[in-house]
Amino acid sequence: MAGKPQKNLAYSVLLDFYGPVLTDKQRVILTEYYDEDLSLAEIAENLGITRQGVRDAIKHGEAALDELEQKLGNARRHTRMQADLDRLRLLVTEIRCSNSGSFTPDPRITNDTAEMLTILHRVDTQEDADGL
């Protein structure tokens, strides 16, 4: 049995960032396709257009999203920032566990706090460096 093509769910993320700059038709079609998981036939029926018209709109919308991300990088920057925040949460948890009930300095605390400051600095300055 031939499987249907896999959806690139990264477009759902790009749609969150750049959806407002797409045409209304592209935004509706991409939202129904990626976020609501409708088939080409279902979207075509909903909008009164052909399946091929839906496919073409998806391809044009994806190209527009790719171009916007290439030029602006908002989704990529957001992903990096989320990874940094996740790392900070982990470090804070480690510090809390290491420091619990201990009054002698623990070298892990020194190292972890230094890494936290580095990450915080990177998060703080990355917006400026990326032109926001």
C-alpha cells in the first residue's frame, strides 16, 4: 500500500510565526492542513476548489513560510531560546538539590551558576544580535 506523503510539521510552527503575513486563502488552507489535519479533499470541499488548487496553495504557502524564516529566523531563534530556558530550568533544579541542607560550598554550584550566567547573557544579547 502506498502511503500518503508525510506532513512536515515544522510548517505548523512557521505558520504560528508568519501566518498573519500570508494571504487569507493560504492561511486558511495551511491551518486546515497542518493544524486541523484535514486532507486535501476535505479542504477542497470546504473551500469549493479543486484538490490540485489546495495542493498548489499549500506549496506556495510553504514557499512563503520558508522564505520568511530564511530572512527573519524567528522560529529558529525561538527554538534556541527555548532550549536555553530548558537548560536553565535543569540547572536551577540541580542547584536546589545540591544546596539542600548543605552549608559547604559545592563546586557544582559554582560551575552551574557560571553556566547559567553565560546562558542568560546569550539569551539577553541574542535578540540584539539578531536585529530585533
